[in-house]
Amino acid sequence: MRRILKSAAAAFSTYSAIPTPRVEFGEGDAAWSVCFFPLVGAAVGLADIILAAALQRLDVGRIFFAAVFTAVPFAVTGGIHMDGFIDASDALHSWRGREDKLRILSDPHVGAFGVICAVVYTVLLFGCFTELRVKMMPVLFVSYILSRALSGLSVVTFPKAKKDGMLRSAADGAARGAKYVLAAEAAASALAMVLMSPVTGGAACAAAGIAFLAYRRVSVRQFGGTTGDLAGWFLEICELSMLAAMVLAAAALR
């Protein structure tokens, strides 16, 4: 039980900006941390639900509502995944060889393409949130769990592009059964979304599946495997894809 609690603390301290108790980790203490990564998504979804209730009571307009919801994931996570998205966007748009792309991923400087992609991403996310309806909130809540379950699954199953780095350390230190737990979390999340809403939930799950397959193809072909930045890039793409699919599916029903 002590190791389980330490693994949960490691997940929240690494992948969120939520204050966590200072914990000293010994060998194997964080072996299951990647399996608790989806709980960070649950925290994002819970923040959305609480804010949605508060904003409804205040009767704010859709623009302000969308602005708040666009900011929530970045506030809860501290922007760690957007950082990976920006680095990966710079590397992908460099159109250089594999080694150069990996070097760009490790470069702390932000390039023009990273900024452009981040701005476009934020605008699209904001636009999708202006179309969000309250009845779609349960599916949105679970979507944050599904994206992290898939991202975590990639950490322990995809080829690795580097011999070092945070993702490599997480993969090497993960418990042997972590991939099965993450696969079960992903399957349970997808099932819950479909049961909540066969149309919007089903559309979101399909979008997540396509994004996951595209992520594997891009990471292996262009980088030789995944990295922490690419895992963050995928998570952002996956969440936007699911939200867009939900919005478009709901619009098609109207």
C-alpha cells in the first residue's frame, strides 16, 4: 500500500501542478506511477465540472465559459504537455532527419513553428469549447482520463527514441503489469463514454483511436520511437480531436 500511495504521489507531482506532499522515493516506489496518470485527467475533468456549475449559476456568456475551459487543463497540469506539443511541433516542421529532429526536441528554445502551432491549437480548442453543451460534460470528463491512459500505454509499449530522458526512466521503472492496467483503464474509459452517449462518446473514442494510431506511426517513422515530448504532443492532439469529434457529432444531430 505504501508503494501504491507513493506511485500516486509521483504521478501527481510529475504530471500536474496540484500541490502534493514531499515524498522520498526508494527503488521501485514509483513503479505504478504511470498507472495513476489517468487520475490527473480525472482532476482536470473534476475542475471542469465544478467550474461549469459555478459559471452556470453566474449565467456567464459562452465566450467567457470557453475561455475558462481552455485555461483549465493548462492550469491543472502546469502546461507540461503543451511544452511537449510545442517542442514536437518544432521538430516535425523542421523537415530534417531523425537525429536533427531529436536534437530539436531536446532544445529548450522555442521555435516559430512551435509558437504558431500552439496558437492555432489554442484557437481551435477555444472554438470547440464555445460549442460545448452541459449534457456533454460527462463524456468530456472521461475523455481526459482516456487520453492519459493511452499516453501512458504508449510509454510502456512503444519503441523508445532515446536511451535516456524522463519517458525512458518511467518506462524502465514501470511495473511489469503496468501495460495491462493502462489498457484496462483505456478500455473502461472508452466503454463509459459510449454508454454515456453512443453518438458523442462513440465519436470521441473513434477520434482517440485514430489519434493513437497516427501517434505511433509518426513517432516510429520520424523519430525511431516515442519520447516524453511526443507523448505530450499526442495527449494534446488526442484531447482536441475528441472534443472536436464530440462537438461535430452533436451538431450533426441537431
